[in-house]
Amino acid sequence: MDFREMQASMKKAVFLAKQMEGDWQARMKLAFRSLKVEHYMKQPISKEIIEKLLLHHVSYRKISKNYDKSRKEIDALITFDSI
């Protein structure tokens, strides 16, 4: 992400956090995390993107639905980088 993308993401995160209830820091953390996941889901499939999504606790099911790949294909991409 470059500076402008990050700035736009923060504006969206603040908007989302204002709609939620509870502690402000927790709301911002959740909102920004969801925007980062959304950003990575828009990227083309690659080993790095899948690893980042898994680090953000995105399930294999959600990744496979987004990229229209089976779990075996995703595992093969991570281990062999051959899709």
C-alpha cells in the first residue's frame, strides 16, 4: 500500500468504526483489519497474498470462495508455488 491508499483506508476504517459499538481502539482495530483483508482479497492470487491472508486469520474456505480455487490448489500454491 502506498500513502494515498493507506490514507483512504484509514478514512474508511474511521467511518466503519463510528458505526460500531464499544471501545474505540477495539472498533478501529476491527475496522482496519477488515479493510486490510478486503485489500488483499482484491489482489491477484499469489503465495505472498495467501500467506498474508492466513496471517490475518482468514479461513481457507473464504480464500477458496474468493479466488474460486479448491483448498488443495491453495495448499499447492503455498507449498510448491506451482498454480
